[in-house]
Amino acid sequence: MLGSKRRGAMVAGGTTLVSRETTINGDLHFSGNLEIEGVVKGSVIADAGKEAMVRVVAAGCVEGEIRAPIVMINGTVEGCVHASRHLELAPCARVSGDVHYSIVEMAAGAEINGRMLHSSESELTAPGQAAEPQLRVASVLRSAGGAIPTEALSAKAPPAKAPPAKVD
């Protein structure tokens, strides 16, 4: 998590800093490392096919969506987050929007006001194509009669149904 052994984690390429006293109005396209300590009012989008990591620190705020392979949040995001490889939500993370992830780490105290949707890396990197939601269980569940077969733990989500009408 942010503040742990991975604090110095970076990807190849340069580093762009949006400092505390800075506000950017409009979309931000980048590659390499992006550190947001200020405010971005627009989408934050990593260049396709390039290594990229975005980190929103405790005082940072993004008012728009984030699309990047690696996303680390310890600040505020008001929009959807699409992390095609790895998503980390630190204790002060506040996300108001859907979170699309391949792998997620979430610390106690982090908040998500939206849906958490697991997708494979290829589904997250193909814009414009909606991935069918999948139900996945990371740990082995045990019932009174023994272990549940792992084939039963990974299945397509059932279609949404309206509750039956109440007849008096």
C-alpha cells in the first residue's frame, strides 16, 4: 500500500508532478509516472501501450475518470477508475464512482461509493467494449460437508431480475 515497502515503486519513464497549489482544467494524457498532489478537473489517461502509473496522494483530487495500468490512491477521486494491472487503495482513499480492476489491494479505511468490477487485463485495456461482470471468490470456502469445488466459485453473474410483484 502507499506508505509501505512499495512507496518508491515507479515505472520506466519520466515523472510528472501536479503540485499542491496547482489545478489543471482539462484532460491529462501521460506516460511514465504521474504524481497528483493538487487538483485535476478532467480525465487522467495513460498513453496506450506504454508503461504508466498514477498516484493520487492524500491531498490530491481528481474530478474525472482515471485510466492507467497501475493506480495508487490515497486522496479523492470523483469519477470511475480503470486500473488494467494493479489498483491500490490506501487508508485515506475516497472514490465516488465505479472501480474497474484486475488486481486490487485495499487498506482499512478506504472508501468506494460505486461498484467494484473485476475484469481481466485485456478487458480493461480495450476501450469501448463492456466486459461481462464475473463473480470470483479469492479464497476457498468451506461448508459443513467439505470444500466447495473451485469450478463453482467462478461463474458469470446472473442477469439482474426485478423482485416478484406482491399480490395481496
